[in-house]
Amino acid sequence: MTKKVVQRAKAKMTKKSYKRKISDRSTSKQMRYSALEGRSDLLTTGPNEMLQILDPSGRIIGKDPEIRTEVLLGAYRNMVLTRIFDEKLISLQRQGRMGTYVSCSGQEASQIGAVLALSKDKDWIFPMYRDMGMIIQAGVSIKQLANRMIGNAEDEALGRDLPNLFAWKSKKIVSFAAPIASHLPLATGFAMAARLRKDNLVTISTFGDGATSSGEFHVAMNFAGVYKAPSIFICENNQYAISVPVRQQTASESIAVKAHAYGFDGIKVDGNDIFAVYTAVRWAAEKARTGDGPTLIECVTYRLGAHSTADDWKKYRSTDEVETWRRKDPIPRLKEYLIRNREAWSEDKDAKLRAEIEAEIGQTISSSEKIPPPDPMTMFDDVYSSRSKNLEEQSKELKSQES
Ligand SMILES: Cc1ncc(C[n+]2csc(CCOP(=O)(O)OP(=O)(O)O)c2C)c(N)n1
Ligand SMILES: [Mg+2]
């Protein structure tokens, strides 16, 4: 083809025809993967398309994933526990009883629904700082979390991490570092290694809408696409990166659509609908285990509180906007479904559960606060496999000051 012909062809490729190409591509994939779960309706990425199964009033409007009632009640309990614990931790910080805290209220369905879809004994989680719901659903107890938040001697990280930098190797949760998105290439590398080793696992990594503007996001997506890594990228699009709204973050029609540029599927789901999140992650995990590579899932959600205890949301959001999102809260809609569709729940049971959780959290925090801080000498442990000369000298110096 001559240069002129190529130029003419490019000029002809209007936005409309480009869109048609994308949807043709999706259609062929839909057929390929319908064998997995028969969910050809999943591949939605446009600004007005979004997978939703449970509407804000708790009505089923899509294909019910039919999760066992007992499992669903466990997930619901974890959603309520996450919300109440989150509120309690904010108040502890306000009273000067713990350090800066990043709240997760409003994002429980995205976090708990994603972990619910994983295989606990195989899959690895690369969470972000806002993911306490994921950590709870992965099986970390509130006692372990309270010790971590306070940073006492029984904290498994011995007080060395900031409260929200979760890491629990025993639960396959990999540590997070404060520079946004720096964990994403690690998650891709981990998944690439798993593929080479033929380990039957997938990784999920979570990040915010703001993180999609970082170089690391693109590096992670590109490598995952080229090497067909069994990675699931979950963007918790909570509409803001601190005070920056998502419309100022990207000119793309959605975040999910970015996956097409890297040669894999993007799915946009209602992130306040636990069934939509669960369905998309299950689908992506089965696809990844089959060797068919990564998926980007955009969970459309909202952070109901401030960015962190160092932020004031009233400076950049209206009360009306927050109230609109409160009506889409993920917790009441699952409660309604459990009451109406499963006949497995009631207002009385709900009140009892909340009272039980409040009491459990109160007792846990007061016993964690009684535990002394870690011995300062422990700061020299676990840093290197063998201590360097400098560290040895510093530890001797500290010891001599202590005695
Ligand atoms: C590389 C880098 N730049 C800036 C920051 C400061 N920072 C911390 S959180 C945050 C907002 C991130 O927003 P988003 O990715 O949407 O996640 P969210 O907090 O909304 O869950 C920023 C800019 C940082 N930690 N790292
Ligand atoms: Mg955000």
C-alpha cells in the first residue's frame, strides 16, 4: 500500500467506524467466552452502558448469580462490619487514638464482591489503601486489623506500616506502597510468573480512577496484554481523586474502554451492586485460568466520606451530590434482596447484627489499645536477610541507650 492510500484509509476511519470495529471485536469475544458462563451481555464499556443486576431498590434486573444464601449472608455481614468499623476508625482518629485513616464507606460491594468471586486458596490480592472491605472478606479478623491500625506489639507488621497499607501474606494479600499505582506492575509480574510456572492462579489488583493517569497503570496493562497474564485489574471509580473529578482525569468515554487499547476486555459494572461485581470478576477469573489473559473491570461507585481524615469533602462536592449517591448505597440494596427474594433476613435480624458488631468492635478496640507498642529494637528485624554493619551499629547504640 502506498503512503497516500494509507492516508486516505485513515481519513475514512471516522469515529463511527472505529466504534463499529470495537464492537465487532467484542462480539467475537462474546461468542468465544459465552462457553464459560453464557454471559455475552458482560462486555459493556460505553459511557451509558453498565452491567447492573441488583438495582438501587434491591430488585433483580439481570441474571442472578445464585450465590448460596449462607455465603451471601456472610458477605452481607462483612459489608455491615466494614461500614461500622470504618466509622469507628474515623472517630478514633478524630480522638487522636490512631494515625491518618482512609475511609472505604460506600465501596463495600466493589471490594467484597470481588474477593467473593476468587478462589481463596489460590488467588492473590494486590489491594489499594481504601480496601478494608477486601481485607475483611479475605479473612483478616477485626482483632488483626485493630492491632494494625493502632500499631501495637501484636500487630503482625509491628507498627511499621501506615494504618491503611494492608499486607497479610497468610491471606495472599500483597503489601501496598503509598505512590499511587506502583503496585500494578508488581501484580502483572506476579501473574506473568504464575503463567510461566503453570500455577492455576489469578491476581486481582485494585486502584482508583486517579491511578489510571499514572505511568504504572499503562505499563501494567501493556505487559499483561502482551503476555496474557492472568490478571484482573479492578478500577474502583469512586468519581474523585481527592478533589479532582473523574471528568478531569480522562477524556476517554469510560475507564473500562482503555482495555481495548491493550488488546483485552474491559467491563463496566455498577460497583454498588455486589452481584454485578461478583459476576464480572468470576467471568474474568475463569477466562484468565483458561489462559485467555487479563480483564479490566471498572466498578462505578462513590466514596461517601472524605478522601481521608486529612480532607474536607465539602470543599469540592455538594451535599446534593452525596445524597444522590447515598440512595445508591450498596448495603441497603443487598439487605432488601435478602429479605424479599431469599426470605433469609429481616429488620429485626439486621438490628441484632448491628448491635452485635458494635459490641464486638468496641471490645476489640479497647483490648487492642491495652497492648503496649512494639519494642523499638524490633525495627532492625526483617529488613534484610542478614543485618548490614550500619544496622548492627545502630541497633547496639539503641540498646545501650535503653539499658
Ligand atoms: C504517585 C502519587 N501521586 C500522588 C499521590 C497523592 N495521592 C494520594 S491518594 C491520591 C488520589 C488517588 O485517587 P484515586 O486513584 O482515584 O483513588 P481514591 O483515593 O479515590 O480511592 C493522590 C493524588 C500519591 N500518593 N502518589
Ligand atoms: Mg478515586
